[in-house]
Amino acid sequence: MPSWDPSEAEQVTSAAQLREVVEPPHPEIAEKVVSGIDAVSRRFIERSRLFFVATTGADGMIDVSPRGDTARSVVVFDDGKTLAYAERPGNRRMDGLHNVLVNPQLGMLFLIPGVNHVLRVNGAATIVRSAPFMADLALKGVPPALAVVVRVEELFVHCGRALLKSGVWRPQTWPEGEQPGISALFESQQSLKA
């Protein structure tokens, strides 16, 4: 295994140093951010059954959590500036929700299986426990106990290079053999506490 020694690495510490390595983007790419949800992006969001939510806590630690359902898990409101997603019970730690309570800014990445680009939304979140739209987020007839409403501040499409290169949607590129299961991961991680 490789080891990390900061003294052996040339570190990048400024935007100018970054631009020495990566040239500026094409103007259309640099200016691609919009502050609302257009009709095609709305369709993409509504068809996405898997998305990731990133939040930041008061301590600066970041939480990135997957969200997904067999049914629609996101509602896009008619104002074109707001969406809401169901908060379903998972491990009940509620890391992301605790973060939203102290820092409402969050980021979302929406994916559709087989599609090689990703839609990104950044905005400010509010947690709600009842609202008329909760019925639209029902799963098997049961509305969620909580939902997160996001006021969209930025929306843009990411290119699909990472998805294409990783082969995530092509089964023939998936790793062979048995992958580490959740029990093995949990047990191995607990060994670090000893």
C-alpha cells in the first residue's frame, strides 16, 4: 500500500496554481448555472429514483447520503424554484437533518440509470413534518413523517465523463467476485475503535 507523506508532495494552495494545471472552461460551461428548474430538468428530477444529498454540520464535517425510492421521491413545485424530497427512515442517525438545522445549505446530485450525465442542485433547505404535498410523496399509501423542502439557488448538468469511464451502468465492467457486504464493512470499521 502507498503511504502519505505531505513533505514529499507538491501541494496546490491557490486558484492560480490550479489554473497552471487546468485551463479555464469554455464560456458556455463556465456560465451554465441557472437559479431555477426548467421543464427538461424538472422531468429529469422527477424520473430520478436515486439522488445524493450533501450537507455540512456546525463542525464543518460533510455528510453525503444516498436517497432513493421505488416510487417518486421528489416533488418539483410549480414555481420552478422549489422542490421537496421525502425523508424516509434509514439508520435513524439523521446526520443530514441535524446538519440542515444548523446550516441549511445543501447540494444534490440526481442520477437516472443508464444516463451518463448528472443533474446538480444547490440550495437552502427547510425540514417539514406536515404539508399538503406530503401525500404526493407517499410510499405504499403512507406519506413520509418528514420532508425536506429545497429552495433552488443553483442548477446545472454535469458531464458524464466519470459515469462513462467508471462503467457504472455496464454490468460487464463491474468487479468480479464477491464484494464486501454491509456486515463485513461494519465489523471491519468497528475494529478501528479498539
